[in-house]
Amino acid sequence: MAGRGNLYEVDQVRATQRELFGGPIPSLLLTRLPFYYALLSPLAVLPFEVAQWFWLVGMVLAIGIFACLSYGLGRARTAIACCWSWPLLWSLPQGQDVALVLLFMGAGLWAFYARKNWWLAGILFSLCLIKFNLFLLCPLLILGKVGARRWRLAAGFLAGAAGLVGISFAVSGWGWPRQYVSLIFDPIASPGLWAMPNLHGLMVNLHCGRALEYLLSLAVTGMVWWVVRHRPFGVAAAVTVLGSLLLSQHAYIHDCAILIPALLALIRSASGSVVRFSALLLLLPVTYEFSFYRGSGTVLTVLLLVLMAAVTWASGNRRAPTPARSEL
């Protein structure tokens, strides 16, 4: 469907599913931006089963390259964390693309720290927009940590984002933003709200209203800003990812795989035993298995909130030093 201008028309998506699979798949709608589907469209020339294998091999390679590019986190430690990660391993048979996001994050960190190429790092980070809903608070990180060199990082990110948006308009016309917004606010695009490891899912499970969700969202945003202003770039980036996941309105257990580099950075930072213990729990598979079989993201969300609060508390008497080599 890439390039036809009807990516976000539910009836057209389900008609295509009936043509390919013999019936519609209600939970499978197109929720990425058009540029992403345009880049993946060459897979459509292959038979479905062959394309599946290409995709699976590609995701495994993406995980391996991410581990190799994990500058400052330790390749062996990162590889072990990937093998431990229940969300990451679960994403493979589900055909999810979170491994691509990890690859772009790892490549951006490599360009940032190893190559000192701020412009390239920004462009690589912009590719994470394939799941932009998981990086909602990144503008706070850029604003809070902008310096002479960080401006080049921001410029690279904006240039990359502009290019991706341009591709989206080129392949889907001028009407796709309206169709996309209409789809993402449609409840059918976010099934299983109770399983989401975010504030939205927590409110569903606790039967609370939107007012409390808004208050908690403001609190999380405030904690992220405080840490960004008082801690080095690595810890600030880690907390930004944690906060973005909590604020996301569309996230599932497999999306927690993006936390791997953030959790590794927090374990290595001198932030106190509560931070390190909470980060370790979020790296181990037990917590995710419990949430999966209970069909609820409440435990994960509460643990993320505890970790956020612990890092914020530990940041109270700190100031942002020069980023260390071991930071994220």
C-alpha cells in the first residue's frame, strides 16, 4: 500500500489483509509514518514467507550491530542484556521492529561519543522517529543540554526529521497527516489498553480518570526536566527515554526493549542502590513475564515510576559534570 495514499484507511487495510491472508487482522493496522512503509516496500515483491525470513534475519542482525556499537556500555554487558531482555526476544516472533530503533539509538550514540560527529548523531537519532511516540520528551533533553556542540546535534536531528517528513509527503500526498491523526486517536488503533506499560494503561487498570493521568504526566515531565538540568548527558538521556515511555499513549511490552541502553547507564551511574536495583529488575525477564501472563502493565508502570522518582531524588544535590566515557 506504500505510495498509494491510503495507508490509514481502515477499510483499505483490511481489504488488503483479506487479499493476502484470507481475512482481516483487527489488531494489525498501519500506525507508522509513511516514509517507513516506503523504505520497507521492496519486501512486498517477495512471497510473504520469504519476506518474513528476511525480516527476522534483519532484526537479529540489528540486535547484533546494536551490541557492537554500544560505546561506553560494554559490548559483552550489552549483549547479555539483550539476551536477558524478554521484550526484545518476544518482539522477534511477533514481527516487531523495536530492534531497528535500538540499532539507530546505538548508531547515534556511537557517532556522538566515539566519532564526536554531532551532525551525524542527530541524523541517526532522527531515524528513531519510526516510533516517535516513544521519544516524546526528547525536546527537553535537547533544550536542557544544548551547548555549542549540541546545536549541531539538534540541527542534524531536525535535518533528518525534515527529510523523513518530506519522503512521507512525496509518497502519500498532502492528505496523510489528517488521516494519520484520525487513525491514532481511534480506539481500534490501540487495543489492549490494560497491557500497556505506561500511565495511560495504569489509569485503565486502576479505573481512574484523565485528570489523574494528566497530573502524573506533568509530574513525570517535571522529573525529566529536573534530571536533565542536574545530571550529565548520559543519565539525562536515560531518564528522557523512561519518561517518554510512561507518557506514550501507544506502547506495549515489546517496546520496553528500548530501555536497554538507558537501564545499563543507570546501573553504572553512582545514583544509589534503589536506582540500580530498580534498573536491574527492569533488565531481568521475570518482571515482564509476570506482566505478560497477567495481561497487565501495572507492575511495569509502577516500577518505572519508582525508578524515575529515585533518579530524581538522587539528582537533588548534584550538578551536571562533563559527560564521562562510561555514560550512555
